[in-house]
Amino acid sequence: MRLSRYFLPVLKETPAEAQIVSHRYMLRAGMIKQASAGIYSWLPLGFKILRKIENIIHEEQARAGHIAMLMPTIQSADLWRESGRYDAYGAEMLRITDRHERDMLFTPTAEELITDIFRANVSSYKDLPLTLYQIQWKFRDEIRPRFGVMRGREFYMKDGYNFDLTKEDALHAYNRHLVSYLRTYERMGLQAIPMRADSGPIGGDDTHEFLVLAETGESEVFYDSEITDLKFGDREIDYSSRAQCQAVLEEFTSRYARTDETHDEALFNQIPEERRRVARGIEVGQIFYFGTKYSEPMGATVTDAEGNKVPVHMGSHGIGVSRLLGAIIEASHDDKGIIWPEGVTPFHAGIVNLKQGDAEADAACEALYASLTALGLEPLYDDTTERAGAKFATMDLIGLPWRITVGPRGLKNGVVELTSRRTGESEELPPEAAVAKIAAIYGVAKA
Ligand code: P5A
């Protein structure tokens, strides 16, 4: 992408309404624009990152054997009356009446709708296990929408639902989700710690929230510091193996880690004092096992091997996709702007031309642009006639992890400058070597 052709409305001033760094940078970097309270338009840069995050989630869900689909945002109230949640959900539910005076609603979550799809189509235990998921917009009429995409009213969520014959099978699904979520967040450069939590309006006793530690987080968290040493890394996991998934669950949940909703001071005090931590966290996901809470009232049953009709055991699993952008920025920024982890960066590298219009500099930038593109990478080429300082400030603000700076002085010696956004370190090297280095970082083969 050439910056002169892109739509990147960066703001020089810090918007007054933004109280936390991620919200400020998302507005300043031209990623989002508020449409009304807690509702945002996703401008091209923000949309690009949203898509990257979504793709990682799809890849990891496919790896775990879960199946993607899409349900509508507007649902009929009748289904929610069947489960008993229509009244129970309260003021957070956006209720709509259509022209026929029928009660509709904008989906805050989709347990009812997916259970309806299941009961209409599945009747035998032979079709189990089944896990379906979607990535779709949700609406919750939050009393205090704030911090930009962190607590929106409209927000983008991955929501998955498992259907199993027995509680044991459903707990395996729970564990599978825990494993796949650990992998998913790590690919985004995040450490998200599973913590025992409260199930709220979704229901059930078994639930973990995934929290990213950050001072600006809305949840108070209590944990054993040993937990932050745990990394999932690049270990291979066989998702069909109960033992393997269970072992990961035990490894990542055996130490004390709870949100304020379930915190137990007496248990916490059993941890050696030097390892006790009280901090704040951003909830980026939550998994639930709630058994037959929906299948029983809604009649989602299958016939088992003995011919008995039994309600299926279910759970649901959510990732706050739009919130993740804020969480990643909270975890990865400095006073100049965002620092995107390589896994989610909107462009793989920036190219800054220090002397636009200089034939040699222009040609060198075009050649770099072509080489990176040929590798399947997406560079962002600042081909504008702005001053060098302004170009650097924009690149720092939007947070591309690598920048190649091209100027007539370097080119006389056959070199360009490659700079890491994270460390600020620069090195001079021939353009081909800069391309090779970027190719290696992103694991793409140089043609
Ligand atoms: C699980 C999927 C559920 O709704 N039903 C289907 C279950 N869980 S949840 O914890 O309530 O939400 C899942 C994740 O969505 C994010 N989230 C939000 N993000 C931005 N703004 C909001 N107002 C908001 N509410 C929830 C969180 O990351 C949460 O973990």
C-alpha cells in the first residue's frame, strides 16, 4: 500500500475523551471513529488488524476441529423466552419491535439460537461431538461504555458452542478450548492467564476467564506470580487426546489465579507471600461448561446407544475480538505510539522515502516495495512529500514492527536503514539484505 493512496486519517492532537492509552492511540492512528456512545466505525487500518486477529482465531479453531458458521445479529425474542433468559437478561439487551409488533432483539450472545439450530438438525449421539462457532457482532447496552473498543456497546465476538453426549465429553471440549485459546493469544503476542471466574448470565459452575495483565484493566485479579512464567510455546497438541488437553488445563490452572468475583483470601494467603500478586487485568475471553441449562428447557436431545432420549451437555466459549485490539495496545506501546506484535501487524514493514522525487531514492523504494510484495508481504510505503520527522512520527504512531528508511546519502554507499520499532535499534545494510532479514522474521521464503 502506498500511503498517498491510503485512507489513514491520523490525528495530531490527543483526543480529550480518551482516558487510556489504547483508546488514544486507536483514535490518533486513524483506526476507529466513534459513531455513537460505545459504537465505532472501523477505519481501514483498524479493520485490517481486526481481520488479522479474526484470521488467527479461525486458524486455531480449525486446528482444534471446530466448525465455522454465521448466525444473524437480529433474533426473535421467542427463543429467549424458551430458555427463560428474555426477562432475566435485563437492560443490557437491546430490544426491538418490528412492524408486525413482534419482539426482536440484537444478539448479546447466541446460546439460544445455536441450540435451536442443533435441535432441528441433530437427533443421534452418532453425530456428536459437535462444536460450532461464529465471529459476529454483538450488542450489549452497557451502562458505562468506555475506553473505546474495550467496553463497547457494539463489539465483535468469537462465540463457540459445544454439544456432547456426556459431561466428560463436554469437559473435554472445555479443555480443548482452553488449549486453543492459549495458542490463539500467544500468536497475538499476548499472555492471557486463565483465571477462575464467575459465570454471570451465561450460567454454569465451570468457567475460566482469560486475562491480560494491564494497569488499565477493569478487573481486579489475584494470582501466584509463578503463573506468568508459563508459556504454551510451539508445542504440538493432539486435540483429540483427552489426556493431553487435560494436562495443559492442569498446568495452566493449578496455581492460584482468580478475579475479584471468586477471590478467596484464605486460599490466596496460603501462597508464599513473595509470590502473591494483586493486579489488574483485561478480560479477553471466557469459557463455560453449563451442562443442560439450555438443552433441557429447549428440548435439544439425542438418542443414546441404548435408545434413550437425553439432553445434550453444552458449553460456550467467547473471545472479545474487537477488545483484543485495545488489549494488545495496552500490552505493547511506548510514548510514541503502538508497537504491533508481528503476528497481528497491519503491514509487515514501513518504507520511508526521505527524499520523495529524487530519482534514485524513488527507484530504490519501488524496488524494495516490489521485492517485499513478491514475497507475499505487505509493505506500507510512505511516498508522500511530508518532512522526514513527520513520516517517522506517523510510522511510530501506527506501530509497524519494522521500518526501512531510504535516503540519497545511504544509497551513495549502497545501504538503507532497517529499524526495529520495539528496540529502536537501527542497522545499515544493502536493500536486498534488508528484504532477506524481513523475510526471515516473517518466515517467508525469499524467491
Ligand atoms: C461465551 C460465548 C459469552 O458471552 N456466550 C457465547 C459466552 N461470554 S462473555 O464472557 O460474556 O463474552 C465473551 C467475551 O466478549 C468480550 N466482551 C466485550 N468486549 C467489548 N465490549 C463489551 N461490552 C464486551 N462484553 C464482553 C470479552 O472479552 C468477553 O470475555
